[in-house]
Amino acid sequence: MGTLVPRKLLLSAMTLGLLTAPLAGPASADAGYWNDASADCCPAPALDVTKYSLALNSEVVSTSATFAAYDRAVLQSADVYAGLDVNGDGGVDYELHKPAGGETAVLRQGEFGPTISACSVPVRIEPYPTRVEMSTTAACIGRPVSVRVSYYITASDHGFDVAPGFDLFSPAVSRGYLVVGGIAERWRALGGADGVLGRALTDETDTRNGGRYNFFQNGSIFWTSATGAQAVFGGMREGWARTGAEWGFLGFPTSGEVRTAGRPGAVQLFQGGSQYWSATTGAHPVRGAIMEAWARQGYEGGRLGFPRTGEFDSSDGRKQEFQGGNIVWTPERGAVIAYR
């Protein structure tokens, strides 16, 4: 470590992004992102921290610092210290340390403490945006319910920087839920915690009929080996729930929600049929012979428009109402359209 500043100046700058490859794609639902308070001393741009963040879930704690400019050689030559306060007492209980001279890191017990050799610390330097990311398992730091971080970065002949400031820690981040694998990939593709689904409300859970799922603030993602991970939210989720969700006749989703071409609305495919939604009709499933007849007249773009109900038994046969009429199915006649 450099001698420009006492080592006690460790600062709280944590994970801007979750390490994905080294830790199999864990994603935290409760991550903090902060801009640097610029409490530095004229560092070179490659050491000027502009942003930092912190994430914690039941399996992983991860942290990153983002820099104003990219100079991989300078970042490799820098000592990067991320002090973790897991007890809330303002002290460094654990320390993620990337020593000068490469791209490896260790976990230490306390500030300047001994290395915890049983705990690996994946580290990565990325150019766009320029950041150093480190992580370790939550078990290695006692599975805390919350954590704060403090960053101190120094390199010979290149100055130093701290975040958020001298002798300061970031705001506390509470332990989030675990989102992993295909579900995590889909969640991140939809914007993660800042996207349409929002933050996770559960760890990944077994559906008990061959699938996995996570609930989020504004929807769910369901995964099976046959369908992959698909999100269901809004009116589509409400309509699917009325059919029994993954236990009902529609089964698991096989696609995400897609805008319809014929009229303003949306469609989502499931194992047992499709569900169509519009602002005036809500979400209703269409399947089997009735779907085939509806498709022949142009789906939602045809004279029938969107479905107004699901299938139901009537005196005429199995029936489904649409905006422009209905379709009735019987074993003798098949699916017959009646326009209004």
C-alpha cells in the first residue's frame, strides 16, 4: 500500500455491478448505487472514483468502484481496499483487497488483518464503464443482514482516492434475495431492479411441478428446462393466475409479452395456449379449436377483435366471446364463428 494517506482512511465505496461470471450470475435485489463525494487528493484520472455501489444477498456480497478514465496498467498497479462494516459500528470487520501488481484479490479479517484463505475473491477490471469489481460469498463474512463499504485506492506515482470520503462508509445495504441462473439473466435483460419487474421479493423457489420461480415487485419470472426463463407481469399475470398459473391448463409461459400487430394490445405464449390482452378487454386465454378458428379470421386484427372472455360452457356448446362476436365449439360442428 502507498504511504500518501494513513491506511485508516479506507472508504465506503461498493459494488456498482454484481460479478456475474465468477459467481455464476448471482444478482442482488437490494443494491446501493452512489456518486462519489470527490473527497480525493488530485489523483490521476485512472484513480479518480466517480461512482461506487454495494450489493448483498443471501449468498454473495459484491462491490465495485467506477473510475473517470481507463488505464488498465494503472489499475493493475493499484492497491484497492474495500472495507466492509457488517456490525454497523463504523469499524472495518472484513476487507476485500486487490494488491498492487495484478488482478487477484483476497479477503482479510479486519483492517490489515490476516487473509482468510478459504474464501476466494473474484476480481475483474472492466473498460466500459471503467471499474474494478470484487465479491465473495456471504458465508465468509458471517451472512450479515446488512453491510456498509469504504474504499481506499492508491498507486505509486498516481495519487490516491477514497469513496465516499475520509473515515466514512456508504449507506447500509440490507440483504436482498437471491436471483440466479436463467432467471437472473432474464431479470437483468428487463432492467433488473430498475426495470419493469422491480426488486426481488423472494429467493428462487421450486414450483414443485418441474419449474423454478422468483417473485418481484411487479411480476414474476418462471423457469423450466423446456421453456427457459420467462417473465409474467401486469394484466397478463392477473389473467394467467385466474387460470391456475403454472398448475392450470396454460402451464408455464414459453415467451415473454409481445405487442400484437393487428390492434393495440399484447400476446404471451404458454405451453397450453396463448393469452391476449388489450386495455379494454383485459387478458384472456385462447386455445384449441377456438384459437384455430379465430386465427383463420385474422386473430385480433380480424372482425372478431380481442377475446372478452375465456372459454365457458353454454347451451350452444363450448363458447368464447370476442369484441366482434363469438365462437362456439361442438363435437359435431367444430368451431363456428358468429359475428355481431
